[in-house]
Amino acid sequence: MDASGVDKNSEEYRKLQRQIIETESKLKTFKSQLKEIGNVDLKALSEQLKQVGDKATQIGTTLTKNITGPIVAVGAASVKSFNEVKEGLNIVAQKTGATGQELDAMQDSARNLAKTLPTSFEDAGTAVGELNTRFGVTGQELEKLSEQYIKFAQVNGVDLNTSIDETQKALSAFGLSAAEAPQLLDTLTRAGQLTGASVDTLTSGLIQNANR
């Protein structure tokens, strides 16, 4: 045990180290593929990101305070029409084929998303239904992943359903699971912003390169 109180010989510590190494390896794979697609100098771009990091943080804080916060507040306060709510909940049932308590839980997740995010019940239902079907995730994991995909589609201006479909194929092509989906979404978003390429194009390129 070192001065910080961490037992570096413990199984928990070794497991954490293995996870860190594995995550770094997967991120390098994503970056390598993205470099092939768009001939992106990721090292140079990384340095640029570091230089603008503080500004990005300041901008993000300002957006959250002055724009995102009020938008979310409006979304939460809005009264959704009965038909919109029904349609969103029906999407969950249609996509998953679930019934009983399992369906109730996923529909509750869709409700939570539609009430707390500036999104529609249709998109909330689509995210929950598609992600449960494709990745088998449930509960809080499903709700959190749905939120990340909804935000990904909004930020990049792409179709939610298509994004889920294409990124699931990319993850599968690399032998990855839903646990790596947030990392992939983040990598695609950054690459798209830095290169000007659409995230759909980047995702397609990943799939093609993985199958070579």
C-alpha cells in the first residue's frame, strides 16, 4: 500500500489497471481508423484541443447556464399531447415486443427522457426501444445510454434511428459492446467537428475498414 492508501497488489487495483489499458487500446483503434478515413492528423488535432480546452469549458458553462438550462426547463414544463405520449410509448412496445413489468419499466424510462430532455416522446421511445433491442440493456443503463444517443443525434444533426443502427454495426465490427458506445459517440462527434465530415460518413468508414 502506497502513501495514498492504495493497495497496488490488490485484485481490485490490478483489475482497474487492466480496464484502463483496455480502454486506451480501444480508443487508439478508433483513432487509427478515423485517421485512415479522413486522413486526420490526430496528434496535431489533440494538441489543438488542449489549447482550446479552457475556452471550450468556459463556453460549455455559459451554454449550460444561459441556453441549455432554460431549454431543459421548458422541456420539463411542457405539457405533451396525449397522442404524442401514446405514440412514443407504443414505439417502445413495437420495437421491443416486451410486455408486463418489463414493458412498463422501459416506458417509464421513455417518459423520464421526454420530461427531462428537450426531445419528443417519439425520439425517447425510439431510443429506448432500439437500444434495448440491439444491445439488450435495461434499467438505468438503458435510460442513460438513450440520453447519450438522443444528445448525439441532436448535436450532430443526424437521424436518431440511423445513428443507433450504424454505430451498433461499428461496435459489432470491432467486437465491442454497449459499454463502449459512449466512447464511440464522443470520438465520432469530435472527429466530425474537427474534420467537417458527417458522423454518418465516419461511422460508415469505420465499418468498411473493420471488414477489410
